[in-house]
Amino acid sequence: VAENYSGDWGGGFNLESDSVTKITNSTISGNVSGYLKAANGGTVTFGVTTANEGNVGGGGIMSNSATTELYINHTTITDNAATRFEGGGLYNNSALNTILVENSIIFGNLGNVDTGSTPDDTRGSAIDLVGANVIGVHNNSSLIGNTAGRITTDPSLGALADNGGLTRTHLISDLSVAADAAIGSTLGEDQMGV
């Protein structure tokens, strides 16, 4: 899921109530929440100028309403942005949601890009960690579960490109902190088919 724009919540995904979503071996990159497109269809102007201009979070994924279940496994969430609000990578907007992140990378996302661009990988209510996860800056959210398996070092991701497999990926080098870091993985191969 790459290079999408939303004028409101969730540039890549906006999950609403009573939904169950499972994302495995995927890349969520280059998505933006909260933008206006010029009338001529040319320039994208970041920021929203309506009365709802504060409500544009979750550049990569927005889990917006109570009773949402989201399972993220072996997935990279990077280079996403929330223009006016928060949660550049992943935003959990309700304490009643279940969000489980397993052996994934959430790093290099930005919040508030139209007012100063601050690193903002996860935000909001609790996010449950399983295995080893590379998670950069988490703001105003609690990380629960296997927090000892959280890696905060830059994973040195390559640009989004065709690195083999069915979809584009952000390649990691053998020296990356994310290389072979998964704990308890049952997946036989990664997104590139390796």
C-alpha cells in the first residue's frame, strides 16, 4: 500500500468499527493523511483548511473506532506522514481497539508535517508487541506485551523499490538491526520470497 493520499484520516488504511484486519508480509509506505489537491489537479498542498483541520491523523494506518482488531505481522510501515495531526505511521484512536504488532518495522514516519515535521511512528492507545519489532518514536501511546523486544535503532531501510517478489519493498542490509531479528516467526519466507 504505497503513495496514497487521504483528505482526512488514514492515508494508507482507515479502519472503522467492527472490523478485523490482518496485514502480513506487506509494505505500507509513502502514504499521507490530510491534504488538499489543487483544483487543476497539479500541486498537492499539505494541510487542511476546513473546520476539521485537526482531524487528519494516521498517515500509514488509522485505527479509528472502538472494537477494531488489527494484526500486523512481518510488515514495514515507513515514510508515511500525517500533515496536520499525529500518528505518521500507526495511530490507535481508541482504548477498546486490539492492535497487535509482530516482528515488524514501524520507523521513519512523520507527524505534523505542515507545521514542523516531527518523528511520529506510533501514537494513541495501547499497541501490543509480539516478537521483535523495530519501532522508532512512539508518542503518547503505551506499548505493551514484549516491550523488551522493541528495537529503536534505525533499521537503515533502502528506498521503496522492486527487490524481487510480487510487490515493492524497502530492502534491509545484512548489517541492519532488523536482519534476522524476528522472534518466534512461523512464516516460511518474507515479502520478497526469501
